[in-house]
Amino acid sequence: MADVRSKRAILAALRHDPDFSGLVMLPTLDRKSGHALLQWLDRSGLALTFLRRLQDFEATPRIPLEWRQVLSRRVTQNAERMQDLLDEAQRLNSAFRASGVTAALLKGFSLTPDFCQEPFLRHQVDFDFLVDSTDIRVAAEVLQSCGYSTAQLNESGETCFTTPLQHIPSRHDDLYVRQRQRHRQVDLHTSLWEDCAWLPVESPQDCLKKAHRQCVNSVEFLSLSLEDKFLLQVLHAFRHSFRSWVRVSWLWEISNCVANYQQDEAFWYRVIGRAGGTRLAKSIFAFILGLVSRLFQSPIPSPIRSWTADATTPSLCAWLDYFAFDWAISDWPGSLSNLFLIEEFIPDRRLRMRYLKSRLLPRRSQVSLGALEAADTINSFRLEAARIRYLAYRGVAHLKDIASLPRRLIRWKRALEASRRLTFGPKC
């Protein structure tokens, strides 16, 4: 595992009032700890923004030359990747328009500039499009005509389309190689939130009506309204958190939007209106924005703080104070520590037990890493071997995480006791 102190130092440098003093402890890249930290930076999505932050504050001399060089190479490679992705997005958008399909691009470079300064500072791996459920079959045909395929079309939820693999994936892959040199993926959505048995989140169904045209690097596409983008980013981060791991860069981008619109009360009331008034929606916002606040010292906007006040429970505050940081910076595939909060989001005991079982004893379902373009015997064998290695790595990490749960449970009980002893004051 990468050095926790170094991770904390990097996040401190990414605060909106940055602190670069801890960067002196970054390990050299010829050490195992240095390699692990660089791998964490890549997987967390922070490598490119970390270098940009140092450049913006003329603080690059605070890290060793070897770190500057390796991060600069990543920026150059990712700029080429992003241009390739922009070209592909333009091709897909043209195909959708030609078939009369209204498709809004979600996440990715549509988050520029409100969440991320430049598109090449994001490590985007796929495309997400929102379409009306009545257009789903035509949209699927469009993607198939563009070389994408899916095993099964989900007409009321998310469907993943991919191009054939030209490379057998590995967790040691260079993440900044152009996608067309390996394979591409498009996820087709009919809603901002996919159905989930234990989390009945309500999301607005008129997002396409409120969408508008956006242009990034001369590529024009349909994009969500800003309030719907913010809502989607919160829901997206939350959904992944319930699978144990979330990219820290997603949280950092949320903190950027919060900082950019901190004083725009009208905007935050629009976000609240789109999120709805359910207790679950308030709990989700309290959790994600509380997490963002702990990691990047980003103040929660006043309207959001008031709206989520009754969902900001002592238990949630205790978890955010004592567990949030370590949980967020954990190495992939993540940590089970957020299970301690499950009652905040799933009050029904029966559903809660089903969810816990799914996290502690995940089904041994078939894991697909994609389909090979040339499915000869040797390559098929290599792909199956890669799948087994992937399962083994995740399995070992999961067992280690389970083994450490009793110790963390003791710490959780102590955190709750400490929280109860505190005098009543402002909500966290």
C-alpha cells in the first residue's frame, strides 16, 4: 500500500488553500513505496491535476525532478488520449443526430470548466450517454453501426457497449495509452440513477429537456444543465462508494464546483430542487459533501448545509471525522469501512442484510474483461488467464479487508462514544 503520509500530503496540496509543506516526504520512484504512490495517483485520477496544481502555484521545485518528468509525460500522453476521445465523441454524436436520437453526454469532458479546468486533466476511460427510454433501441442500433456491441440491451437502465479488445488487460497497464489502441466503451443510460434494490433513489426524469449545447475543443455536444451535472456527480460518487471504492478525483472535481459557485445561492437551491426532498437524497448529499469537505477543506454551501441538517446525524459526523480520510485514500479495490454507515441509507433491516451479504460475500459471477477481436485459442487462453488473475487479486484484497473489520469495528464504537461525549454544537 502506498504511504498514507504521502497521500495526505498530496491531498493537502490540492486543497483550495493549498499546503505544500508535506511534499518533502514523497518517496523516490526507484523505491517500492514510490512506485505504489505513483500507481495510486494514476488510479485515483489525481496525477494530472496534482502536477497542474504545482504549476499554478509555482511549486514544482517542491517535488523531485524524476517526479516532475514522469507526471509531465502523463500529461502529454493524456492530451493525445483526450483528443482521440473527442474525435470519437464527435463521430458518435454525428451518428446519433443522423438517426434522430437525442443523446446527452454525461460526465467526462462535459465537466469542463465547472468541475475541471481542462479536459486533458481528466483521465476519462469511456463515454456515457443519456437517452430517452423510447429511443433506446435506435440508440443501440447507432452504436452497433459504429462498431460497438453488447451482450444484452437493458431498455430501462444502463447498457454497456464495447468494441473488440485488441489488448489483453492487466492491472499494470499504462492508463494513458490511446483507447483506440485497446478498446472503447460506451454506457447508455435512461436515467441519472440506475435501479437498485436497496437504494430507491428518486432522480429527475426531464434532464434531456433541460439539456443544452456545449462545445469543448471545437467538439459540440448536448450536455446536462449545471445543476443536473452536480446532482449526477454526487449520485455517481455515492453509487461507487457503495461498491467500496471511489476515485478521489471525482470528489476533488465536486469540490471545484463547490468553490466556483460557493456564493451562488440560487444555483444551490436549483440543485436542491432537482435532488428532491427525500431523507435518502439528503443523506447522500450530507455524506458526499461531508467527505469532500474533510478531504479538501471545502466549505459546504449554506443552502445545502441547511437542507441536509436533519440527515447530518452524530453517526455520520463520527464516521466522517474518524474514517473518511483513510477510506477515501485506500488503494483499489477499496475498503469496507463504509459498512458502518449502512443504516443511515438503508433503514429496512431485511434490505440491509441483503446489501451486507452482497458486500461481504460477493457472488462469483462471470467477470468479463471484454471480447477479443481475434479470438484464436492462444489469445482466448491469455484472456481467461487475465480474468483469473484479476479475480485472484480482488479476492485476496477482499479477504484482507474482511480480516481487518473487527479491529475497525472496535475503533468505530470508540468513535461513536467520543461523538456522544461531545457537547452539542454546530452540525458537522
